[in-house]
Amino acid sequence: MILSAPLINRTEPYIAGMPFIFFWHLLWLIIGPIFLTIAYLIRVGKIKV
């Protein structure tokens, strides 16, 4: 994610009224905890894979 910042640092396109880089960071702030929660549930055995 950090290495991709120079590639996506543009003022256009706008997504949901935000420049793409702001949207990208906001998206990962939402997705990151979801992935970590799923990994935790798999590790403690609440989800069988």
C-alpha cells in the first residue's frame, strides 16, 4: 500500500467526492480491520477453512 502511493497520487478521478488517494486510504482503513478480524476468527477456530 505504501509503495503504491506515488502511482495513485492524482487529483483525478474523484470517487465519492474525494481525490482517489484519499478514497484509497479510507478504503484500506475500512478493509484492514475486516481482514484482521477474519484472520483472528480463523486462528481461534471460530471459522473453519
